Amino acid sequence: MDSNQQPVLRVTELTKTYTSGGTGLTVLDHVSFSIGAGVSCSIIGPSGSGKTTLLGLCAGLDLPSSGSVELSGHELGIKSEDELARIRNRHIGFVFQSFQLIPTLTAIENVMVPVELRGGAYEPVYNLAKQLLTEVGLSHRLDHYPTQLSGGEQQRVAIARAFINEPGILFADEPTGNLDTETGEQIEQILFDLNRKKGTTLVVVTHDNELAARCDRIIRLKAGRIQSDELTRETIPAETNEIPA
Amino acid sequence: MNYFAIKTAWRDARSQLGSLLLYCSGIIAGVAALVAILSFRADVLLTVDEQAKELLGADLEILQNEDFSSQHIAMFDTLGGRQASSVEFSSMVVYGETGETRLSQIRGISGGFPFYGEIKTEPASAAASFQDTGTALVDRPVMRQLGLAVGDSIRVGNTSLMISGKILEVPGESAAFSLIGPRVIVPKETIEQSGLLQRGSRVQHKQFFAFDEARDVDALVASVRKAEGTSQLRFTTVESRKNDFSEIVDNLTRFLGMIGFIALLLGALGVASAVYVYIKRKSATVATLRCLGVSSGQTLTVFAIQVVAMGLTGAFAGAVLGVLIQQFLPMLFMEFLPFEIVQQLSWSSVLLGLGIGVLVSLVFAVLPLISVNTIPPLLAIRTADFSPLAHLKKSTFLWVMVMALMVVTAVLSVLTDSLIAALAFMGGLIISVLLLLGVSKLLVSGLKKLRLPGFSYIWRQGVANLFRPNNQTAVLVTTLGMGMLLIGVMSISRDMILDRIAFQTGDDQPNLVFYDIQVDQNDDIIRLAKENNARVLQNVPIVSMRLSEFKGRTIQEIRDDENNTISGWALRREYRVTYRSELNEAETITQGEWIGEADGFDSVVPISVGQQIIDELGASLGDHLVFDVQGIPIETKIASVREIDFQRPEPNFFVLFPAGVLEPAPQFFATVINVPGGADEVAAMQQAIVRAHPNVSALDIGLVLESVRTFLEKIELAVQFMALFSVLTGLIVLGSAIAISRFQRIKEAVLLRTLGAVQQQVSRIQLIEYALLGVLASLAGLGLSLIAGWFIAWFWFDLAYVPNFVSLGITTTAIVLLVLLVGAFNMRRISGRKPLEILRASVN
Ligand SMILES: Nc1ncnc2c1ncn2[C@@H]1O[C@H](COP(=O)(O)OP(=O)(O)O)[C@@H](O)[C@H]1O
Ligand SMILES: [Mg+2]
């Protein structure tokens, strides 16, 4: 495919330093990599190694101290906050560890939000959301509020929401971190199934080695640096998934 | 003492002192209102105490509605002390060159009255010299209005006088006195020469006394009363005037205090709601503490300490604010007070306000507090949405509610000095709060259903936000709505009172009334009116008389009877009676039969009496009354009872005689006319008649209306000022509710940003939420005040009710804007958050 030639995400020399009380803490230290379309990639590493920070920078949720992020051809560093919001809306899906549903909206309304923010017409969006909720197995819980759903069910709603915009890339930050093993496995299954079906690029932050092993590629972070970056399969074209020497 | 509880309370609170302070701020406005009004009352009463003698201007005033007899004058001589006298009445005064006329309050003074305090004039010397120079002192407002200056002249009856001074202040009288009619002070001799006194005006004659400190005035009054027996003399001492005045002040401040109390109750409701949300959010902590083996008594103590501290802080801040506001309250009432208020820090008022504030906020917080004990330790390991109140036993719930209401009622009855008033007030308040809660629940759930697909996402999300967990929407709508309700009812009542007296100005509506017309002047006045194109709508004879016997007993016998319950007013008043053969449009017979013709006063005269006098006298159909018509007794019998529509401006009469009895009696006429054109034509007509007949009094209905409107607006201002505290409370409670949900709001905003919402969308969603809240509150308050207005109109004023949508609309807009303002202030702190926080946010 054409998109295989062009990386969906290209991170170059990314550095993030937090200064608090005069002392600087470098959380990310010259990190570079790129990920091609349709690839699933996991970022693993011990707690505090900078995974969430990296994910945030990749999604344009924060600005790096130096270096650049290019997402679906957009250079994030030169965009305004609202332009970044529009890019996230069109190209990015999110799944969070703590689900992050809007408590005042029903399950289906939560799923509809990203399209509705763009001003989509109600009927088609509703039908699309319903179809997605059916795909994650929640066709019978459309009108329930988040507090009326279990953790696993909430996460399924969040996954449906992440896919509704047919994003080029989906970021998931420890999506199973708040769930028991069994539910976590179901969620993983749904995530990978949809990823495969929709051809989305998937970036999963996790410290679950089993989950990481299901991805095409594993980037290991330690103390803000990439410790290793390996492919679990040989099928991926190397040029869009440069592994630094 | 329970050391653990105190330490834990402090440790638990210190990290969130800011928000705890906000929660308790709800009662600030209420306590402030209460302290301010209590201090104000203390100030006024203190001033009254200090200046009691100035209120009367003398140690004793003896008053009679007719000239004192020579026996009276001889008796006054025996009383000793310094003496002065006055005559007071209303009459037309012609002002200045242009000949403008006004019905004025004239008093002729002879001697050194006032003995205490002084009439303040400009120039100051005029007050002391006007009796020697034979000049007049004239009220400031009318001089300004008519462009008069010292040196111009006025005419009273047939006498012209030069104005030697402008009246600034008269001891014992407030500036509002001028609203009744301009005050004119002249030497008493001038009045005696003016020829006005002989011609039927209602005149009060007063004799003033100033005694040495040692004189026992009460004993003196008692002995004179005994000696005088049945006479019409009325006595006023410094003490009795002071009591009358204190009673008025008490009534006024009690009324305003109640309105302030509403603000306090609303605030306490807000605090209770905040405490509940606080406790709910603390559920996990409480559960953890319980898991660690902390007893339920200890957890309760931890929160109780925090709540007491919050209540104290809020009440204290309110008390300080109240003391500050109190400095400005006198400005609102300046025109109603006959003196400048001596201001003093009244510790008792401050403490009372403070105590009530703490007590009421605690009483309200009891329910959420004890619900702490329903939190199960299990919650520590299983997070769930837990509502402590819902798990409270029904009976406990009811008990606490009843106790709370009893305490609040008790507090209020201490405050108002009347259990009945407190009960009525609480009843009314509970009904309105319940109604408001009901209406707001209804509106809110109506809105919830209204999440129509047709609306844009921004709208639907704004609406959905109202249902955010722990959002207190119903409580907010209630508190804000109550402010709206108070303001609404006030403005509706004012409009209705005005409507009631604002007899439409049309071609056949009267706009000028003449009275005190002598028999020999009547024809000429009618001729003058017709010559000037005016229409004479009514021309009625008036005979004044007094009641001398009622049901076979003399008035004196009835009044001496200790078991007498009949109002002194109805027994002693001067009855102004007319006679005719027909009823007019304003009258309807409710009992008996109207008899239009009678045959002289040798037989019993069948008369018709107004319902109000029937009630006051406790009379019924067929009772016999004897009237003294200027020395001649006339026996009458109540043949019919009438309902009289006093809404009409034409003269109406409680007692109506048939034709054929009073014709030969001494009488004067009242004439009601319609002058086509505007205020200028009315004034010209009035001048023409008063010039020809100086003793005739004229009432320009337009001017009267203006005075009443001014008066009502001043009262309304004071009431609205107090009602504003409720609105303020509503806004503060809103502020604290927003603060409580702040974290939640930030999370939502950031989440939306993460999902790709631009800043404008996030702001709009919030704006819509606040605007809806404001509109809901206004609608609830407005709806109820319209219903209340309709009830008042129906039961009280007996009128069809047409609300003034413009003024209510303005109030609504103001409230919505204020809510938006509070919301916008809060939004400022939410925007500018980095979306990254959403990724780090812990489960909460
Ligand atoms: N706003 C901040 N200020 C200072 N240090 C921060 C901030 N945010 C994160 N950090 C630090 O950055 C490091 C990396 O955090 P994070 O990316 O959340 O790690 P991970 O997701 O791998 O557990 C941690 O040591 C954390 O304390
Ligand atoms: Mg992390």
C-alpha cells in the first residue's frame, strides 16, 4: 500500500526536560524513531521511564523541550493549540488507563463525541456509534451512563470512541492497567481485532510483556532513552521503521 | 478530649482549606444581612432614646380637633411650665408670582415650640424670627420645584406672607413628610386672621408643655384625664411618642430582618449541600479510616469539627461584612427617619447575628454529617458511586428534619419576638422552598428529556453538564430562584398597589377633586369649572358628625367598659357623611335594603353603613346608632350594609344617609371634575378656583399618584436591598458549587481538548451550562412569583392581575448575567490547562 512508504509517526531527537525548583529533570533524552502505517508498536519500560510523557508528546498534548514530532505529515511543533486539537480529532484515537468517559453522557453519546465535535450530522453518527458499540459487544448498553458500567465495559466504550473517527493512529496508555487479567485480555483482543480490521497504526504503552509481545514491534524505554527497539515479525518494511544503530 | 479526632480533622482539612472556606461562604451574605439589620435597629433605638424629647419637641402635647375652650385654656394655665401652641391643617397655598397652588400642610405656631431640638432653616435665623416678622417658612422640595427663593411671597387664605426661610428639618418629622404635601410654618396669628379656620377645614389644635426634670408627666396626664372626663383631648408624652416610634422601627426591622433571614437559610442550605458533596467525595477516605479501625463516633467527630470550624469562619466573615454594610443602611432609610442616626458598634447585635449564623448552618449540616456513618468500610476496596444520604434510615432522616425546623423556628421566634410570626414565616418559606425545589426538579428533568438530536453537540453537552454527578443543580436553582422570587413578589406588589390607585386617566376619569366648599361657593365653583371646559362628575354635600350612642350605650360608657373590644377609632372618629336618594356605581348592598328617602330626623333614620365600619364596631343590621350632628342628636338604624369600591377616586362614604334628613344641617361640598388636557390644564383650573375661593382645598390626582409612587419606590428599594442578599447568597453558593466540581470540570475540559475540541467549543459548552442554570433559576423564581402575584391580586387586592413583564424581564436578565459572570470567572481558571494532564489523571 501507498501509505506503507510514508511513516505515520516520525519522532526526531525528542527531548523533554521538566524544571522544578531550579533543578532540571530530563525525562526524555534525544529519542528518535518512526512508525509506519498499520503497524502495531508497544512501548514498554519501568514506571517513571517516560512512557506517558513520550505518548503525550507524540499526540501533541504537550510541547517538547527540543526535537520534533511529525504525525500524518503534520509537523506538530509549529501548530497552535486549536490546530493541534483538530489534528487529534482527525488523525488520533485515544484509549486511557482510567477510561476517561464523560460522566454526563450515555455510552453511545460518549462514542459520538469526536465526530460531533467536527459537526457531524446526528443520524449517521448515531448509527456508526451503534455499530461500533455492537462490535465491542455493548449493543445492549447504549443508553447507560458510565457509572452504570463496569470497568471493562467502560474501556470498551472508550475503544469504540477511539475508532469512530477512523484515526490513522491510535495511542493507548496502559489500557488494561485498571482491569483484572481476564477482562484485560478481552480488551486486548478487541483492540487488536479492530486495529487489524481498520488498518490503524497502534501505539500501546504497557508494562505487560505479554501484551507487548502481541505487537509487531517493541520499543523499550529506560530513564528517558531507547534501550532497545526490535521487530517481533520480519514482515515489516525496514525503511519506514528505522531502528537506530 | 478526643485528640485523634482534632488532629485528623486538621490534617484532613489543611490541604483543602481554600475549598472548605468556599463551602462555608454561603452563609456570609445571610449573616451579614442579619447583623446589619440588627445593628441598624440597635442604632435607631439608641438614637430614639437619646433624642426622645426632640421627637416630640416638648414634654407633653395636648391635642384636640377643635379649638380649645376657655375652660381648657384656664386648665392649661394651672399646669405651669413653659407653653406654646399651634394649629395645624391642610389647605391650599398659592406660591409665588406665578400663582401655583398646592394642597399644603400648614401649621401656625405661637411661642417657643419646639422646646427641644430646633426647626432647621436656611437662613438659620429664620426659624427664630418668623413669629416676630410675620413671615413664613416653606418646605425645601416645593421651593425647589416651583423655583421659589427667600423673599418671594405665598398666600394662605386671604393673607399674603413673605417667605423668610426654607425648611430643612423639623424635629420629630422625617423628610418623607413632604410627600404628603409641602410643609408651611407661619405665625399662629396669621392663621387666625386668614379666615380659613371658620370655613370647615379639619383643624388640629395643639398645646405644648416643657417642664422641669422633676415633673412627673405621666401622673400629670392621669390627673388631667380624670378631671376632663369625656372630652376629646388627646395626650402625647415623650414616653408614648418614643414607644410609638420604637414600635414602627421594630416592625420595619423585623420585616427586613425576615428577608435577611431567608438569605441566611438559603446560605445554610447551600452549606449543607456543599458539606454533603464534600463528605460524598471523602467516602473512600472515610471507608479507609473505618478499615483502619477508627470508630464511627470518631469519624463523625472529625467531620463535625471541620463543619463547626467552617460555620464559625463563615459566620464571622459575615458579621464583619454586616458591620460594614450597617454603615450604609441609614442612607436607605434617611428620608423616613426624623433624625440622624447615631452609629455605634452594637456587640449584642453582632453576637446575635454570629450565633444565629453558626447555629443555623450547623442545624442544616446535621443531616449530611450523620450520613457519614452510613459509609461502609467495604468502599475502601471497591470503588462505587455511594450516596450516604440514601442509606440513612427514614426515621432518622425525618427526626433530624423535624428537629432542624423546630430549632430554626425557635431562633426566628426569638428574633421576631413572636412565635406566630415565626410559624407563619416558616410555613410560607417551607412551602416556597418545596415549590421551588419541585419546580426546579421538574424543569431540570424536562430539560433532560429535551436532549433532542436536532440540537448541536455543544448544546447537548451543555445541557448534559447540568446533570454532572454532585452538581447540586436543584439546590442552585432553588437558592437563586428564591432571590428572584423575593424580588419578583416585591415588584409585583408595588405594581399592584400602584395599579390599585392609578385610576385610569381617561376623558371621564376624574383628575381634580375640590373639597371644603361652602354652601354659598358651590354654584360658583361649578360655574367656573364649566366655563373652563371641565366636566363635573360629582358634586356631593358632606355633613360631619360624631357617634354619641351605640346600641343604647353612650360612647363614654363603652370606652370606660374594661371588657370593651370595639375599636376606639370607629367610636371616636369624625364621620363625614353624605346624603342622597340613589346608590352610586361604587356601592353594592350586601345586606338589608337601601332606603333612599326619609322624613326628617324626628323618626329613626334608616342609614346604610360600609362593611369596614360594621366590622370595626361589631355592628349588625338593625342596630341603633345616635349621631351628634353639631349639637343635634339624630337617631339612626342600620338599614343596609354596603360594599364600597374604594379604588375609585371620587369621595366615598362609610355612612350614607337617605335624602330628606340632613339638608338643613351645616354642610360643605366636595366636587370631582375632569379637566381635559394635561398637567398644565389641571394646574390652571386649580389656580383659577383657589384664587376665587382661597379656602377651598384641591387634590390634583396626578400629583397624589406621583407622591404615592415615590413613597412606594423608596420602601421597595429597602426591601430589594435585603432581597439582594438572597441573590448574593445564590451566587456565592453557585461559586462554591463550581469550586467543588472544579476538578471534575477541568477533567472534562481537558478530555474534550484531547479528543480534539477547540478552545471555543469547550468555552461554549460551559457558557451554555451556566446560562441554562441562570435561566432555570429565573424561570422557577419567576414562575412562582407570578403565581404568588396572582394570589395576592386575587385575595388581597381583588383585581385582575397583569404582570409587568418588562421589569421582571430585566431582573431575569440581570440574574442570568450574574450567573454567567460567576461562571466565566471560573472558566478563566480552567482554560489554559495542558491536555497532557488527562493522561496522568488518576482514577477519580
Ligand atoms: N509535570 C511534571 N513535572 C515534573 N516531573 C514530571 C512531570 N510529569 C512527569 N514528570 C516526571 O517524569 C517522569 C516520567 O513520567 P511518565 O512519563 O509519567 O512515566 P511512565 O509513564 O513511564 O511511568 C517521572 O519521573 C515523573 O515524575
Ligand atoms: Mg505512565
